[in-house]
Amino acid sequence: MTVCMAPCPVVFDLDGTLIDSAPDIHACVNAVLREHDFPLLSLQQVRSFIGGGVDILWQKIIRTLGLSPDLLRDLVAAFMARYHAATALTRLFPGVQDALGILADRGHPLGICTNKPLGPTQAILDHFGIRTLFAAIIGGDSLPEKKPDPAPLRAAFHALGADPAAPRGIYVGDSEFDASCAAAVPVPFLIYSRGYRQTPLENLHWRAQFDDFTALPALVETEALA
């Protein structure tokens, strides 16, 4: 049984959980591929590669297109030059802003733990005017480790005041990386089922699933009192 003394910290993944960033990532990827005269990828292909961070994204692109692995560093650098300012096509998922506001008003410390690099993470949070809601922001380059390693999530909970060795809190995400990370900490995992995961829900470990952010505050309260 997991008991969170109120207020219970809640940490969120970003891409595929709070934001639909795939269109911007797709546009940046294809801009780099076009610049190098490589074949372009569909939005669905790029969406399926999101979750493990920029290096893994490009490793999957390189394998898909049959390119030389030696190109990784240059392609990542060209991508990052565009990615830091890529906000025009990104949207918050419906209901996110209201759900975050409700949780914050109820006193829940909120954090971000994402494999997205910290710079683009801060830029997109600023773009939507929600950065100040989060007392802890851990990006994919904040630590040597990335999800599904538990270190970034432990760091986020620690920054919110939890015991780093045995944190009490809730993680909200959408993917296989998030599910594995939460299980490794361990903390309860709430999964947004309309995100970027590639694995059936029944094959992942989660405490509750939701497809509408209006349901999230009640799920958090239920879990906090469990």
C-alpha cells in the first residue's frame, strides 16, 4: 500500500503526456533530412520513435533509412539547432492546463521528468506559460542517466522534498519508458492512453489509465489516499 501524506508530489513526463510535440519534432527531423538530401519520414514514423531522448530518436531514424551510424553526431547537432525553438506546431493535450491548475491549487508539488533535453523543455513550458507550476524540472540531459533508469525520476521527487531513497509520490506518463521508470523507483504510475506508447496497455505496469485529463485530479486523490 502506498500512502502519500498530503500534499502528494506528482511528477509528469512531457512529450506524449502533457504535450503533443510530434508535429514539431517531425518538422525538425525532416528539415535535417532534407538538408542532407536524405529521404523524408512520415509523422507517424517519427511519432513512433519518440520517448527515449534525442540520441535514440536519431539512432532509430538512421536504422530506418539505412544511413551510416557515423552520421549520428552531426545529425543530432543539426536537429538540436532547430529543436530549441520548435514550438509552433506543439499543442497541450486537451484538459492539461485545467488539470495542472487543480492539482496545484490543491497543494500538490508538481514536477517534470522527461527525456527531452532541458533547454527545449523549458522553452515549451514557457511557451505555454506553465513553467512556474513546476517546482522541479529534470530533462534528458540533466543527469548522465535517462529514463527508464530511475535516477531522473528519483531526482525529480527529491527536488520536490521526497526521500530520494524511498520517494512517495505519483508519476504520470504515456510510454514504455515511463512505465519501466516508475516501476524501478518504485512509485505508482498513471498512464495517459492517448500518448506515444507502442506497447499495448495490458503489457505495461500501471496503477490507473486515463484518456481524458479531466479525470486526472480524481485519480491522483484516489492514489494519494490509497
